[in-house]
Amino acid sequence: MIHLRMEKAANLLQYREWTISMIALRLGYKDPYNFTHHFRKCFGCSPSRYREHPEQQGIIILCVLAIFS
């Protein structure tokens, strides 16, 4: 279930008008810190760092999906 949330989070991060806290709440996290912790564990970087490097998103998502499959 967490990997589905993280995949959705990765997609939502492309909407720059949404804050990390807004994305966390939308995905059911009550605490943005908890969301960031899970995101970092899954992708190896913070949500804000992930958002800064959109050219690497496709590669990272494929790697994560392979790990959880």
C-alpha cells in the first residue's frame, strides 16, 4: 500500500502549486514528516529534492516499481 501512495506522490509532485504538506494530507498522512520519511525511504531523496529534478523521475519510478514487484 505504501508503494502505491509513493507512486501517486511522485505524480502529484509535478503540480508545483501544491505544497508537500498538501500532498501528504491528500494521500492520507496526518503528519508531513511521516510522509517525507516514507518518501525518502522509497525514493532515496526528499519530496522537494525529487520535485527539483524532474528529468530523473522516470528512472526512479521504474526502479521503485521493480523493487516492490
